[in-house]
Amino acid sequence: MGSIDTIRRINIFKIRRKLHCCFISAMVGLWLGACSFKEPLPVYQYEQNCYAVDLAVGPEDFVLDQWNHPPRLLVSSYNRRTNPITGEIYSFDIKSGYAQQMHRVGEPSRLTGFKPHGMDIRRAGKETFLYVIIHDPFQLEEREENAIGVYRVIDQQLEFIELLEAPVHLWSPNDLSVLENGDIYVTNDYRYNLEMFLGLRTSEIAFFSVAEQKWKVVATDIAFANGILAKPDQVFVSATRGDCIQAFPRFSDGRLGNSRIIAKIKGPDNIMPYGDRLIVTAHYNDYAFLAHGRDTKAVAPSVVFLIDPNEKDSEKMLTAIYVDNGTQISAASTAFIHNQKLYISQVFDAHMVICETGDLPLIQQMTVGHK
């Protein structure tokens, strides 16, 4: 009887939690509909040669693979409107504009779901490895069930290496960043809609030491931790509900020191490197973002910034390098510059935008490291 009572209590708890989440979701929708969190788009006076290319639905994140082929983007694709069991990883040849699905091989039979989110890429010796956040990997339909898949990249094939599981430290992973030695930093964004609704600082950054094969929490007190970029001496994180980019000093054992705000930005998303500078996308209208998530005909603004974290002059530190009201691309999530071209992906729809950057301020040709 004890086990039956336990099961009943667990089921009642799950039902109550789902009802609570549904109630909060409804309240958030009504409240945002009334208040419409938004800010005026940044002043932008530059004409750019931009064009859209078909890719795959929901190309939320991508990384540059410059080792297996002529340079290409590896793209994390998932349809967030219909929520299918699986998504895919695509390659996009930046020279030909040709996109094709990557073939995943060698995965364990228990990995029955594949809902990819944030990614990173690492070169070790003569091998290339792709790290992918996977939601609901075992089709348990539990939000807290997540993992990180590690794959060897060989031409159009992703060869499964391992699945990193840590329920305590991967409770809602959004993005990850991998250092050259294989150490991993991951953002966990929020547990309940109420946290996001109120902008509570309940997010965490988790760290995985490849040498110790252990996880630990290295930062807390962040309002919706989203994009992350780890470097040997510091880690940059976008706080979407905190409307800022934070920089944490990094110690040799992986721990992080006290953060400082390097830029105030409305709704920042993913962070990509551009030499010593950062490229960050931002969402300037929360209600428009939610509406676009429900209906492809509804548009949401897309903004891309170039940030110099070492610049002391606030007016020079932050520069808008792409601004669109959503008619060209809505809800931009990741942006990256390579060979004087700006590549912009998005959360929901199935295309990417590419812009020439030759006439933009502060854009110079330089060698760009891994994400």
C-alpha cells in the first residue's frame, strides 16, 4: 500500500504542477497583452545588402565548422510551434548556399527524442566535436529531463560519442559554451513561468570539468540566463529578463567570480565572438515575440549588436549593426560574422538572413575563433 500511496501522491503533485503552470501561462499571456513589454528600436541609418535563404524550421542556434569542408554552418533546428518528438542538425554551405540534414549515427536506443537547442563546436587535434543541448531525450515529457549530446563531426555525419546527463545541473539548459580542453559552461534559464513573468533572478550557470567528470554550479542570481560564451579568463552571459550582458571572471578551476554588467540591452539572446568583441541578438518586444511564436504571420523585431567589452565609453561600446521590425526576419536568435558577411538565424521560422557588412561601422576582416 505504501508504494501505491506514493505513486498517487506523485501523480497528484504532477497534476497540480501542470495546472499551476497552465494558470500562470494564461496570466502571463493576459498581462503581456495588456502591458506589451517593448522598447523603441535602436536608431539605425545604414543601408545593407541583405537577403533571405531557406534553411530549416526553427534554426535557433548555429556554429561555424571550418575544418571538414569549405566553411559551413552547423544549425540546430526544431519546430517550436508544433513541438514534434525530434528536430535535426543541418549543415549550410556558406559558399553555395546549399543546406542538408546531417546524419546522426551510433546513438543509444534509449535516446528516442531529439529536440536540439544551444550548441557549440570544438577542435581537438584532427577531430571536430559538436556539443548539443537535447531536451526530452527519452520522451518522458518532463521539462527537467535534458542532456548534452557529444558527436564527432565527419563530413555529413554526426557520430555519437556520449550523452552527458545531470538532472541537478541540467534542469533547463538553454545554451552552452565549450573551452578548448572540453570543459563546458551551461545556462539554466527558468523552472516556472512565474519566474520569467516576474523577472526573478533564479537562473544558474553550471560547469562540467572534463578532467574530474563532475558538475557544479558556478553562478546564480541571474534573471533568465540565456546565451553564454566562455573564454579562458572570463565568461559572458546574456540575462534576457535582466536586460543586460554580464561578464564573470573565470578561475583556472572553472569557478566564476562576481559579475559585472558590460552592456544594458533589452532582451539579449545568444552571444557569438568576433575577435575580442561580442555579437549579440536582442528581442525588443516581448508580446510580439510571443505572438510570432504562435503565428508565423505575426512579426517580431530583430536587433543585432556589436559589443566591445573593453571599451570604457558607453556610447562607443555598443553599436547596432542590424535592426529590422520583423518583416525581413523575426525573433532573431543568433548572429555571426564571417568573411565580411553577417549571418542571422531565428527562433521559429525557416530562413536565415545574410547581410554584407563592408559598409558597417567597426566591422573589419579578422580571424574569428570558435563560439
